[in-house]
Amino acid sequence: MMATIDSNTLALLQQRCPRCHEGQLFTHSAFNPVRFAEMPERCPVCSQAYEPEPGFYWGAMFISYAFSTAIMLVTGFLVYHLLHDPAVWVYVTSVAVAAVLLTPLSLRYSRTIMLYLFGGVQYQPRRYQPAGNR
Ligand SMILES: [Zn+2]
């Protein structure tokens, strides 16, 4: 059995279902280059729908823009300091590589944050749920 996580933040970081904090939000690993974005329709543990309404994850794009901006700023900062302000192409290449490598994480966390903030799902540990919902 998986241990139940009571903290919303920890469950979010581990990309678990916002309702039971047990089911995984994504079917494959973030390192799977083709299927990293695949989500089941419902939580395999508590049957919570993972897409509360059609097109729900369009809004996640804005969160992912914020991630992209942060990735660019942090990469630029690191390149500046670690490589002692190199030529422009080094910045451009580093930022592009970092952005591509971090796309799966950025996409998955954008969706997870979207679901936690705007999905209207309350944490409901299974021990308090009626038997019919198990
Ligand atoms: Zn669940």
C-alpha cells in the first residue's frame, strides 16, 4: 500500500490525485519522451475525474508560460555566472536546451497546479469516504 500524504503541497509535488492524494495523475514517467503528458480519465484509486470540464487544461498554458520565463531567467543567470558572461549564442543554446529538457516537467506541473487551484477538488482521505466511492 502507498502511504497517504496529508499535505496538499507534497501531493502536488508528487503529482498525485487532489482528492485522495494516492492515485498518480500521469500514467508514465516524466522521462518518457512520447507519453509523458498522458493522464488517465479518472483517478485509479478514488475515481475522481482528472479533467473537470472539457478544455480545462487550456488555462495551464499560462502557468507553463510562467515556468518558461523562470527557466529562461535561471538559465541565463547560471550561464552568466558559471561561464563568465560568454557569447550570445551560448546563452541562446543553453536556454533552448534547458527549455526542451524541462518541457515534460513544466507541462506536468502546470496541469497539476491547474487541477489543484482551479479543479474545485477537496482533499478527502479515503478513510473518511463512503464505501460506495472506493
Ligand atoms: Zn484519487
